Amino acid sequence: MGVTRLKRKDRRNKTTARLEVQFLKLGRNVELGSRSKLSKDSQIVKNNAILDKLTTETK
């Protein structure tokens, strides 16, 4: 049996679903109390460290 090509609508749905999953995976780590630990090299962790330092300096 030959390989069938996806119709345009199905290709679009496949791409949209993949991007949606990627967006949800990235957004899940932002929440406080998330089960998944952010790596120390993550930009979010670096930004939070800088913000914490600035807030302690202003107090």
C-alpha cells in the first residue's frame, strides 16, 4: 500500500496541534509550584534571580 499524502486541511491541523503542544509544554514551567523543575540555565530562572535581587535592593 502506498503512502498517502495528507490533504491541506489535515497538514494544517497536524502543524497546529504540534505547535499547541509545544506552547503548552513551555508555558507549564512558568507556574509556581510546577512539578517539573526548571534548569538552572533557563532564561526564566535567570530573570527571576535578577528581579529578586532588584526587589531586595529597593526595600
